[in-house]
Amino acid sequence: MPYNEFLAERVNQALKQRSVPFFEKKMFGGLAFMVDNKMCLGVNKDQLMARTDPELYDEMLKKPGAQTMEFTGRPMKGFIFVNPEGIDTDEQLGDWIEYCLEYNPRAKASPRKKKIQ
């Protein structure tokens, strides 16, 4: 199981309830939720991947279940894993979704790769 499908469905439904245009994309070994063509949230195993304001990174890490996100052996500032105990209730998950959606307009999009013809 590369990612928790139940958690992914919870995120999907929460974004739909907020009328947020998004699409899903497999990345980071899990499922990412793209808003404005930028990774906003994701699900990896049983954890939520949250993209938040790097300036609030240390504050966000103090929240229940939050931990640094490391894929390359070093923390990715602005990206946080949230363990199940931090997203157990709809209210907890909703708070993380709001943090991510609030930051998304200021987040930088990854450069698009050129297609080889």
C-alpha cells in the first residue's frame, strides 16, 4: 500500500466541499493533490503531506502529529508529514487543509520539464 486510500478520499472530499479546483497526481511514492498546478497536499502511506508557509515551519512542527518531511536525507522546509494522530478527526484534517490552501497562492510552482520530441 503506497498510500492510505481512505485518507486520500477524505482529502479529496474536503477539497470538493470547499469547491477547490484540483487534480490528483502520483508523486513522492504517494498521491499529491495539485491546486493551481502546484503540490498543495498529499498522502504518503498513512501520513498527510502538507505544504505550508516556510516562515511558519517551526510553528507548524509543534502541532500534534507533525514531523519534518525528509526524502533526500535532509528536511524539506515548508513540507511537513502529519501522522494519523494529527489528522484523526475531520476538524484536524480540515485545519491542515486550510493551512495548505492559504499558502498555495504564494507557493512557487515547480518548473515544467520540456517534452522530448
